[in-house]
Amino acid sequence: MEMEGIEPSPLTPSKTPISTKSAARCGALDDKNDAELAKLIEVWPTLPEKIETKITALVQTHEHETESR
């Protein structure tokens, strides 16, 4: 009798290459902000953890201030 069940995909997460390209566009940003965001996305993997933490904290602070208005 053959085993039946969930068969692993040939593209299991451990074998699936992670794309280094990020070209998704939602149209919600203007050209200036889009270019700045694209640059941030481009350099994010190379940023020291300390810098990532500070950027994340800035965004969270902004969200908190925006919610309290």
C-alpha cells in the first residue's frame, strides 16, 4: 500500500530562492516618495540592526501620533 498524505512541494521554503528584486507598485506614492522608498527597500538588507531598529521606531512613533489625532 502506498503512503498518502501531504506531499512536499518541489519549492519548499528551504529550497525556494528569495527574490532580491522588489518591483511591486501600488500607485499610492508620488514619484519623490516612491524613489525614496525604493532606495530604503534596496538598502534595508544591508543596514545594521541598530539602524533598522531606529527606522522602525520612527515609523511606530509616527503611527502612534497619527492615531491620537
